[in-house]
Amino acid sequence: MKYTSQRGTRDILPEESYKWQALETACRRLFSLYNYQEIRTPIFEASELFVRSIGEATDIVSKEMYTFQDKSGRSLTLRPEATAPVVRAGLQHHLISKDKLTKLYYIGPMFRYERPQAGRYRQFYQAGVEAFGSNDPALDAEIILLAEQIMNRLGIKDLEVNVNSVGCEGCRKTYSTKLKTYFSTYASQMCEDCCVRIETNTLRVLDCKNKQCQEFIDKAPTLLDELCAPCKDQFDKVLSWLQLYGLKYVINRRMVRGLDYYTGTIFEIISKKLGAQNAVCGGGRYDKLVREFGGDDVPAVGFAFGLDRIVEILNAETRNLEPATKKLIYLCTIGEEAEKIGAELIYKIRKLGFPAEMDYLKKNLKSQLKEASRIKAKFALILGEDEIKFNNIILRDMEQAMQEVIPMANILERIDTI
Ligand code: AMP
């Protein structure tokens, strides 16, 4: 083997790709029920777009971006997430404006140079939604409900919805100062990254996964306790909406999302079925990003699902996601004339909406029937010299091993009933 896939990337093979299709279909269906419309943005963007929005001191920007220079010397980055590109595209095409609700969704690959492990890839897939134009707490709750509904639809259980608030710029500033004073006392006992972050972006210290820092992070003051009155009121309203929907949640005061653009409500859905990488969905409000990108003061809220991890859960539960496709028909032909008549017939069968395949390897009848079994055809059609002579064709039920002779003129009608 001369070439293999790159570390942290993988090929999704036919034995699994049907699950991805079913998952994507479920997402699309639910997104449209909540009135989201699809947007497709490019795989790469100007690096600056991500640096400005996600934040320089975040792990994503400081360590994980696939950044390169193109032949004209521009700095480009493979998208590590899609919120910033969706905001960019929404503004560029005048989809987003004040006092207008715009609901967009996306499905596609994202890229992060992370250390690969179970549930963590360098190319992974996300499905997400972004709603622009309203800061109504009811919308935050609707978004969380939508995320939960998708999991529900797929029959995924043992989930925990974690919610928190990172407040507005005002309360974050007060909290940051308090946090800086707190962490500065312990800086000498904390990791190198944390020491830098205490100075550059103190909130990011809360993200640190190093063991030596956990004790200090655990005892740190929490932002939820420091929220200003309007932020507290907004968060309480989100919680009441969740209660109204009967949605169970846990307030997780320690949760900070790995991206700087969030304001107010943040949430994650955790699966108890996964190992260390147990977050299947993450999102929240980002009321300042549209303005930051040159638009009006347009509030926004969204989430992203990790599709790889959902497939992993479905695999662990051996859930059968096979779509109810029509039954596959395999056409066996014997001789050149049969092949010609057969080719015309198979064209008509496919036009009727049935998946069909025929022999292209010039095998004998026995081998063709074997092939029909191998590809799990439900029926085989057999066309040989005798059938042509009497204007008939044989329809064989592969599972029952029963066959009937049918006049050629009636075969399409018969297939339509299978
Ligand atoms: P984030 O954009 O970091 O909030 O991630 C949103 C969701 O994407 C997470 O909850 C994960 O399910 C998924 N995700 C993030 N990074 C990866 C990765 N490297 N590999 C697989 N899934 C990921």
C-alpha cells in the first residue's frame, strides 16, 4: 500500500456511510421543522476571520488551526468551526439584519489539529444551526430543545444537558479581574500555558485540562455568581423556558466553551455512553459577533453537533439506521442478445424508482446468482435464450428461492408490486 489516509482523518466506508446519510437526513428534517434553511460556506476562509472571532488565546486558534499561505501569500485556514463563516456569509449576502429573524443551518467537515483519540479527529463533521436577530430567552430555549429533539429522534438516551451563562462584556470584565487576582496567587504552581493565560485571557485558564491546575480551577470563583442583573434575569428566563418545555438540565457553573465569542447562555450536551470526549453538542449565544464583523448590533444564538460522536453512540447501541430503500434487483443475462434487451429493461426499472444492477463481468448464470446474493439483491431477473424466444422473463425471490415466469410485457407492472 503506497498511500494511507492522514493521521486524524478517516474514510467513511459504505458499511457505515448509510448511517451518516440517515443521521444527516434526520438533522435536515428537524432543522426545517424549526424553520432553518441550509447555508453552505467554503472549507477555507481568511485566517483572520477565525482569529478575531474564536480568540487568539483559545486552544483552537493558538494550537489547532490548519493555516497555510496560498500562492499569492494570503493566510488561509481550513475552517475549525462554522459559526464565523456563517456570520461572514450572512453579512456578505445581506441575510442578517436588525429586527429580522434569520435561521440558518449547515452540515459539513471541520478541521482541527488536535491529538487524535477515540471521538477526536482532525477532520470531523458538524451539523449546526445559527439564529440571528433576537435575544429572546425563548429562542435560547428553543435551540436547546431542538438539539435535544434530534437526539430524541435518533433514540439516543443517557444524555445530560449542561447549561451555564458567561454573561455580557460588563460582568465578564468584573469577573476577569477577580479571577486574575485569584489565579495570580497560585501561578507558581500552575502550568506554563495557564501562567500566560492569567495575563492574556484569564477566563481561558478555566479550560485547562492539566492535572496540576485542576485543584485551583475547581476552587475558583464562578461567573454565574458574578452575573450582572440583566444577565442573571436573561439566564433565569432561559431556565424557566426549559422548565416549560419539560426539558431536564443541569446548571454547570464550571463550564466554559472553548471559543471567546460567546455571551450569555452557553450549553453542552454530554453523552454518558462516550469516553473522555463525551460532548456531542455545544452552543450558546454570541450577541457581539455580527457587530464585530462589521454588521449591525444583531444578537445571535446557535449550536454545533459532533456527527462523528453521534455515529459512535449509534454504533455502540447497534441501532439500525438503514433507510427504508426500495428492494434491489439484480438482472442476470445469458448471451449477447439478452444483455442488450436486459440493458433496456434495467434502464426502465431504474426509471420506475427501483435500484438495479446487472452483470458486467460476463459471468455464467450460477455466478451471477451468487453475485446477486452477495450484494443482497431481494430479487433476480433471469433472461436467457428460452425467455427471449417466448417473450418471457424469470423473477426470482432470492430469500425464498422461488421463481415465476412472467411475460416480458408485464414485468414492470409486476416489479411495481414488490
Ligand atoms: P465545539 O465547536 O468545540 O463547541 O464542538 C462542538 C461539537 O463538535 C463537540 O461537542 C463535539 O461533538 C464535536 N467536536 C469538536 N471537536 C471535535 C473533534 N476534534 N473530533 C470530533 N468531534 C469534535
